[in-house]
Amino acid sequence: MKYWLLKSEAEVFSLNDLKNSPGQTTYWDGVRNYQARNFIRDEMKLGDKALFYHSNSEPNLIAGICKIVKEAYPDFTAFDPDNEHYDPKSKKENPAWFMVDVKWEEEFKNPVTLQSVKLNPKLKNMRLVQPGNRLSVMPVTKDEFEEILKMSG
DNA sequence: GCCAACGTTGGC
DNA sequence: GCCAACGTTGGC
């Protein structure tokens, strides 16, 4: 099993929004970065777990956990001219962008703030705390994942 | 609201 | 294929 971190602006779509979605599940649309796309398309597997991170929030934090319940399939929002994530370069016969379905799993009793991640020496290699990192989908090691869980307890 | 980082676009 | 311009992300 692999571990991930998914970023979302809390005001746009929060972990609580996921919890309140039908079946506590939604499609993770709008990823328009090739590196993130490759993670989604090539490496995310059924049952993988992902930390749910709130960016542009007060404070920024890891709110809880979701899991991958459907592996990569074409991001259909890219085909829709009326959708804000529309991308004419992505064709139905040759999709450029992909999505997975994620399901709510757990809300941390003690959310793990970005600040506390930065202060934990064991987490200094996380991509989340590397300067200038803008990836919205990133891998997390098992050790890092478990350390975050410890901090959330 | 500012601005640094960085990915993408497009002219050449 | 280079690189400047531009747009976006995201922490502060």
C-alpha cells in the first residue's frame, strides 16, 4: 500500500465536505499538473490512504485521512467547456488528465498543522515542507504517514 | 494583499 | 530548443 497527501483549499472543498458527500465519496477532479497527474494515473492504487491537507487556511493543516476507492480514469471535467477545469488539449480519445475517487475515512481529533510538521525533525524531508513546493498530489512515506498519525492522537 | 517559486506558453 | 513573459499556487 502507498501513502499520499492531497491538497485542497478548505473553503473550496474540505474534509468535512467529503464526509458530507454522497457515500462520503467524491471524484478528485481538477489536477492539471503533469507530475501530479502521473502519480494519480500510474501509482495510486485501490486502498491507498491519503492525508487530507487544507491549504490557504487559517491555519494550514492536515485534517484527516481519506482512501482511494477507485483507480485512475479520465477527468471528465476537462472535456466540458463550461467547467472551470476545462482543457481543450484533453481529448476523450486521448485524455490528458485523470482522477481517482476518494472516500472519507477519518477526521483527526487533533489536526496536524503545517507549523507542527515543520517543527518535527522526523518530517523534515516531507515534500509538503520543502520550499516552493506546489504539488497538489504527493507521495508520503510509511514512516511519515505513521508519524503524522501519532501527532494526531 | 504581497511576493517567491515554479510550471507553462509562445515567439524566435 | 531556448528563454522571457505570464499565470498560478500557496505561505506569510
